[in-house]
Amino acid sequence: AKEPVRVLVTGAAGQIGYALVPMIARGVMLGTDQPVILHMLDIPPAAEALNGVKMELVDAAFPLLKGVVATTDAVEACTGVNIAVMVGGFPRKEGMERKDVMSKNVSIYKAQASALEQHAAPNCKVLVVANPANTNALILKEFAPSIPAKNITCLTRLDHNRALGQISEKLNVQVSDVKNVIIWGNHSSSQYPDVNHATVNTAAGEKPVRELVKDDAWLNGEFITTVQQRGAAIIKARKLSSALSAASSACDHIRDWVLGTPEGTWVSMGVYSDGSYNVPAGLIYSFPVTCRNGEWTIVQGLSIDEFSRKKLDLTAEELSEEKALAYSCLS
Ligand code: NAI
């Protein structure tokens, strides 16, 4: 039998946490033959709710779940973890300045970076979900210098999956037949959902999405804004964040990273930029990646037209500004 993998979920008493931990315990993230031990972290005001989640995990009697650590102590939570899914953070509240929200999250991610660096298992893989996701991941990377930069990522898979969903609805095809959309840049409304290389598996073989949709105005307009603003649309409808789809996409992100992407398919991940596609190095930026043997690689050589170039640059500019704002909170 396989050794259990220790998976940390921070913010585990929150909305996404509640959707995510049962998926992990059922093998959605790491496979149905992989036992797991869940580490759940939240803050003292949420301790009772966190304990309630632990009670439910026990009650669900998941065969793969070999243990549960529920704690408000970051060191205890981080000790020995192989995978860390960082969902905990400080949300923007009405009337708050951007800088104040950034400052709260910078101090959270700085502290948790140290706890992970000192106590996580070697080669721990980190996925930051909490917003501002790219910049939280960058702060985590800066304050955990002994964790390789390639191990620190942020979630844009939800946006990627939203783009697949929109194309599948538009063409009335199965979502599993659509692939290779790209989310470039920030997990914010400046992101660029790109379909220029996306294809659909049809009875007549693989066809470009642009050829099938035959509606460039929609692809260059409403499609992009729908994906960019989908999070806000869900909040408006549910009065709560898109917890189900965020949790499911977080599982997709880790599963593909650990177990690999299918041949001929790429996914979007927020990763540390090496300057590919003339994106400034040193940002956490969403790129198309393939994964093999537990490592991601940015897909190279895709053509970028003028329309796309502007959008790649715009979202990079926003990330550079966020980075500067985050650094200004440190001093
Ligand atoms: P929520 O407010 O229901 O849960 C957040 C949890 O984090 C709360 O239980 C809170 O007590 C906890 N928390 C706060 N500070 C913490 C700390 N220092 N350490 C550990 N836990 C801490 O929020 P929800 O809906 O679960 O969303 C979580 C985050 O995910 C938000 O930042 C949200 O904006 C983001 N998000 C990101 C998405 C993505 O695609 N990247 C999609 C949807 C949401």
C-alpha cells in the first residue's frame, strides 16, 4: 500500500475549504489509490467551525483518509506536508483600501512562508488560491527562499476551466472535447483568456475553436469578459464565492501537476516567470504548461498576435504594480 501524502489546506473552515477537503479525502486530487492525511489550518475565531469540519470528516468515514490535523497553529499545520493548498487570506471588505488588504495578506503570506520553509516536507508543492493569488504566491516565494521557485504556484485553473465551459456551451459540445485554451497573467479581471490555439475534438478530427465558432466578435469580446468576470457573477448569484468550482479546479491543478497532463494537452498555471513570451521575469504569471514527473514546463513557441500581445502586457503591468504595492507593505 502507498504511504499517505500529507495535504495542508489553510482557511479550511471557509467556503472553499468546506468544498475542498472532502474532494481530497475522496481521492479527487491525488487519485483513488492514494491515502491522505489532511492538515487543516484556520485562525482562532474559526477554531470551533474548523473542529466541526473535522467532526464531519470523521463522520464521512472516507477509506483513503488516514488522519486529520485541525489546528490554529501554523507550525503544527505545516509540519511534514507534501502538498500545501493556501486558501486562507484576508478578504477585501467594503470601504477598505487596496493597500490595506494587500498589507494584511502580505503579512499572512510572509509568516506562512516561513512556517512552510522550516517545517514542510522537502520538495513540498504549494498552490496559492487566496486572493490576490499571484502576488500572495510571490510573497510566499520570496520568504521561503529554500523552497524551489518551481514548487510555488497559484490557481488560474478555475479560469481555464471556465473558458473551456464557455466554449463547450457556445458550440454545444462536450467540455471534455475542448482543450488548450490559455489563461495568461493575473487571476483578476485583467487576465487574458486566449482561444487562439484551442481545439475541439469532432467527428471530423481536431478543429480549431476559431474555425468552429465562426464569431470573432464574440471570441474577442463577450467570451473574454464573461470568463474575466465569472467570479463576480457567481458571487452575485450565490451571495458566496465560487467555492465548488474553485475547489474542483484546485484538485485539477494539483492532480495534473503531480500525475501529469495528457499527451497533447496543456493547462494554465500561475508560475514563476522566466521571461517566456516576454513576460517580465520574477512575476507569478499564468502560462500554458504541460506537466511530467511532478514538474511543469511552460509551453514554448506559440504564436502571439497583436491583439493578444497587448492583453499579455496589460495583465503583466497589473502584476508589476501589485508586486510594487506588496513590497511597499513590507517596509
Ligand atoms: P472564506 O472567507 O469563506 O474562507 C477563508 C478562510 O480563511 C476563513 O475561514 C478565514 O478564517 C481563514 N483565514 C483567514 N486568515 C487566515 C490565516 N492567516 N491563516 C489561515 N486561515 C485564515 O473565503 P472563500 O470563499 O473560501 O475564499 C478563500 C479565498 O480564495 C479568497 O481569498 C477568495 O478570494 C479566493 N478565491 C480564489 C479563487 C481562484 O481561482 N484563485 C476562486 C475563488 C476564490
